[in-house]
Amino acid sequence: MLHDVTSTLVTRFEDVRLGDAASVGGKGANLGELTAAGLPVPPGFVVTAEAYLEAMEHAGIRARLVDGFRAAAAAADDPVSLPRAAAELRAAVRGMTLPERVRDAVLGEYRRLGSAAVAVRSSATSEDAAGTSFAGMHETYNNVVGEDALLDRIRDCWASLYGERVIAYRASQGMDEEPVLAVVVQTQVASDRSGVMFTVDPSTGARDRLVIEAALGLGEVVVSGLVEPDTYIVAKEGLRLASVRVGRQAHRLVPGPGGSVEREDLSPADADARVLTDAEVLEVAELGLRVEAHYGEPQDTEWAYSGGRLWMLQSRPVTTLGGGPAVPEADDRSIAGGPPVGAVLLRGLGAAPGRVTGRVRILGTPAEGGQLRAGEVLVAPMTNPDWVPTMRRAAAVVTDGGGMTCHAAIVARELGVPAVVGARTATSVLRDGELVTVDGAKGEVVEGADAATRPSSVSPAATAPVAVPGGSAASVPLATKLYVNLAIAERAEEVAALGVDGVGLLRAEFMITDALGGLHPREMLARGEREEFLRRMTESLLAVTRAFGRRPVVYRTIDFRTNEFRGLEGGDRFEPEENNPMIGYRGAYRYVREPELFSLEMELLARVREETPNLHVMLPFVRTRWELEACLELIDASPLGRQRGLKRWVMAEVPSIAYRIPEYAALGIDGVSIGSNDLTQLMLGVDRDSEICADLFDESDAAVLDAIERIIAACRASGITSSLCGQAPSNDPAFAEHLVRFGIDSISVNPDAADRTRGVVAAAERRILLDAARGASTG
């Protein structure tokens, strides 16, 4: 072991095991594990996470980096603010000076390696774990020579914690803990051939084969997608070479003089030549089986040949596996009775499974990512991790270069984005705006739309809503978005699995009573438990927003009704007695009268949105413009109001809103959700809870439908979104058809009615399309 003074700052591979990942990161821990297993690993050491933290504390920038990271993560989908925020954080790290203790520890170990050329590789403490790979997110530097260069590259690795792609990836994974990085320093292998090996087929999940990708020179060209590598598939049984696909490699990277890495162009003969012989493929495969046997699970490895000797450079668990074998070749031109699929435009490597339809957007560099609209198919020359912020908005990814094991393909699988790589001519054959179907399992791009595919989320017109004969309602694509109403956080993961578009109504009052254990929120504050209120509610809300990932969650602020909240512990101190609580002291008016509690709720939402920016706010029971204006001022004055991307909704429950939507839109409202229960009771003058008057309560009454149509039309004219939350669409097909014909954007129902509602809405959409087609043919 090293001397105690430096043992927390640097540690050698032979002293590291998997259990040390919190200190040495995933990459460092795996290298230690491989070394201990007697596998051929080039020697080296790890600059630990403790060294990083000590350096940041010494420079006085640690707290600033944490706050800056969280702010940048909240804007991860903003192509303008994210680059600026990330650049400021990186500059802060690059501008710091390493403390003497860290410097001495690092250089002592470097000299032990003979001060030779080394590879300097980032090793995040969350990296290469079972759920998150951070594949290619942080920086790696080859052929680093000299003490000053080594210290500079370590600082550059630390700065890469705050790259745009890293921040975007962490945001997509819901990770808000302080970013920490260890750095691996490893003797450089001057490889003449190198590559990546998965001990499982990453595109299909088949565990009876290994997939090896190989290229000439340093392996960075494979993992970064700079070339189209050879692909070898090896059957594990009998260790038999099953297939060979020779790639096309126009150049290679080689170590140069003075610590440089140089690009060498290849002759046409070398560019098209096979990289590995059959015997070498099987030797690499055998090494892969040894690694998999040691870990007891599928592995994603990096290997290299140098002077005829095979080295294992890295191993990590495979973080995502495909859902099964590729779709059979038979009958692949007509699926489930839908319209025939068009001609195959391109074939490449199936890198991430899934089948999706969308319109093409051809981009040359990651800097052009802002041009991609959410739901379009990203088509690019090659894959590399800089594309991650753009990939998060893409329906699918198609590239000219890259291999199925390159870093960006791994990230595509984690994001659930279908990907086809190595298609060679994608950027020249496809056209901007062209409608295509991408099959990420088969590695095909097909012209036009396929009735069996999942349409892109922002292009409802891309594919007509067609029912799949014999399929479940959940498989039917809709132009009208289908949301769910939710009240209890513990059901969030179960409901999120239904395949709905998000939460259209998250009822705060139910969550309050559940999270606070029946205690009135103002009673909790009176007891001095403000932070406990925020902690409990934050935990409860995050359970919902995390479960829905990037799908929107619209939170309706606490709609106190005095008769209900008097029953909570301490409620009799804060709730007046009213004869008509349904039309009494509730909704927006109460926020104006009691701004302290409303402001606390805004602080709560701001905390949750810092980690999960898919959360939005909706105000209930808005009667007048001045109430709404006052509430919006309270929001703008709160931490929530300063967050980018926040959507402000109002409930349409009071009939006056049918006449005030243009005014409300001018105040900055983004959407209106029709609360059909309250709207019906106020239109017809019927207490919705009255058993005696139950026969009078009818959401399909002509007056109610007229009000709903006015609201939807006014929203459309004002350029804002319209929705409806209630059970009527699922219970009454005619009601659903009314909403669709009125042009509503979305419908939100209780989870148990989601499947039924999807079928009802799909049928309504089909009837409207049929009527339109018949009208056109007779016209």
C-alpha cells in the first residue's frame, strides 16, 4: 500500500476492488478487479474522488460547482442556456491550481511507472454501474507524456464533469447528487489493432453470442464512432465465428512524438481490409468469456493488440439489453394488416431496438442540434457522445458511421431511442422533412409510415391513427394525447408503465393528506415544521416526476375546500365554516388571501423541478382576471417563476373562463384544463355531490358542451393548449367524439380508464377521418 499521506489521493490498480467504486469510480474499480483476476491489464493507478474534492475545496469552488450543475441540469433541454452554463463551470475547473498534496501524490505514482506515455481516462463514481454507463461522456486522453502534461490532462478530465453531454445525460437519468470524478492513469498500449467486445448481443439481448468490433490503431476510433469498424459475431457454444462484416476505415489514430496522437490516412486497400484473422477473433472472444465468467454477468469490454500481445483495457456491465430477437424477416412488409411499408432506403447496424416513424432532420455537427424538433429522426454523419443533448429530443437516430458498440449507441439504448448506425450514405440518401420508419433492431430505414410503429411525439400528423387488428388499445396511436389523473405518489411507477403521455392532473390535496399523515399543512407550519413539510412533499412529488421521466406532470396546486380540510388535524383552527363550500373560499382567491402557504408551495415545486423539470403548475378555480394576475405575480416572485421551461396552466371550472381565455393567454398562461365536474355543476346549478339532484347532473348537456366547445376554440385561437380531466370521455363514446371534433389537444382520465379511453378516442378519430375522406370524395 502507499504511504498514509497519499493513500486517499492515489491508489494502484492492484489495491482496488469493485467495492472501492465510490472512491476510484467505475472504470478504476473494474481495472482493479481485472488486475486481481490475473487478466492482461496494463499497469496504472487512480487519482481518487477524494483528490478531486480536496482540489475543489482548496480552490474554493466546490459549492459553486454544485449549484451551477443543478441549475444547468434544469435547463438541459435548452440548446441556448445549457452550453453557456456548462462552459462557465468548465472554465472554473480549468482555472484552478492543484494543491501541493495532490500534485505530489500523482507525480510520485507517475514516476513509479517510469514517466512513460500514459492514457488518462475519466472514471466517474456513478460510471460503469449497472444502471448508468456514462459511455464516452467524460474525457479520455491517449499518449500523454511528461509531468506537466499529465497534471493538465487530469484537470481537463475533472472539467469534463461539466460538459453539455454529461449534464444532459445526468438530467435524463434523474441524477442530482454532486458530480465527482476519479481519473485513471494507465500505461499506454501502442495498439496496432483495437476495439470493443460485448459478451452479449447489445441490440437483441441474445446471450448465446459475443459481438466484437475492431479497427486499426487506437481504439478511440471505435468507441467514439469515428470509423465504421469490422463487426464479428461469435457463437459462444463451441466458440465458433458466426458472421463477419468488414467495415470501412479511411484513417487510424496512432501515438505520435512528444505525446501527440496523430491521424494517418489509409490506402483504399487497407481501408477495406479485414482487421482480425479468424484466430485472433476467437482469441479475443476467449478473453471475453474469461471476463464474463469472473463477473458472472454480460460485459462491455475494450481490448487491444500491440506487437502480437492481447491486452484487456476495460470492462463494465452491459447497462441495457434489447428486448429480444429481431423481428422475423417473414412478412416484414405488411404488419398486422396495416398498409404496406415502403421501400427500404438504407440498411446499417441495428444499434438500439425499437421501431418508430418520424420526419428526417439532417445535421452535420452537434452545434446544429438546436435545429432538431422534438420527435424528428436525427440523421448525422457519425455518432459520438456530443450528440446526447440532441438525441434526447430525437425519435430515432441514423448515422453514416459508427458501430453498434460505440458510446453513442450505448447511450441511445439507455435513452430508449431506436438507432441505426454504419448506414454509410444516410446523410446523402435521406432528405430533410422526409417521412421514414426506423427499425433499430433490424438496422433498416424504410420510406413512409408503418401503421404498427410508434409515431414521434410531436408529429401527430405523421401517421394516421390506425387501429391494429387484434392488438390492445395501448398499441393504438392517437393524435389526441392521453394523460392520466393521479393522486397518490406510490402508484406512480405502476401508472407510468401504462404508456400514457404524462400526468394531466396531479391532485395536490390528496398528496398533502397522504404525505402529511392527516395533519393540516398550516398546523404543521404553526408547529415550526416548515422544512419537514418541504421534505415530505418533495419526496412524494419526486416519486411521481421521476417515474414519468421526460413526460409532463401537471401539478394542480392545493384546492382547499373548507368542509374537507376542517377534518384534518388542526383544521378547525384554520378553516372557516361555510354553507356552500363548493362555491366558497377555495382556489385562486384563497392564494391571494393566504399568500404565505401558496409561496411555500411554489418553493416546493421549485425544489422538485431542479431535479425533474418535467413538472408544471396548474391553478384551480380561477374566477376573475385580477385573481389570476395576482397569483401569477406570486409565482413570478418565487424561485419557481425564475425557472426556464415552466408551463403555467389554469383549470376551466368556472363558466367565466369561456369568455376570458384571450385575456388569460395574454397574461402568459400556456394551457387550460377543463374540469368537467365543476364546470357542469356551475353551468347547471347542480351540486355534484348531491344524491337527490343526481339526475340533473349531465356533462353531455347541450349548455355544458357549448361551454366546452367555446373554451377549446378560444384556446386554439389564442395559441394555447386545451385539455379535459374527467371520466366522461371514457364512459361515453359520444362525449369523447365531441371533444375530438372540437379539436381538444389532450384528455386526462383516471388510470383504470386509460386503456378504455384510448380505444374510444381512436374510434372517434377514425370516424372523423372517414367523414373527412367521404366529404372530400363527394366534393
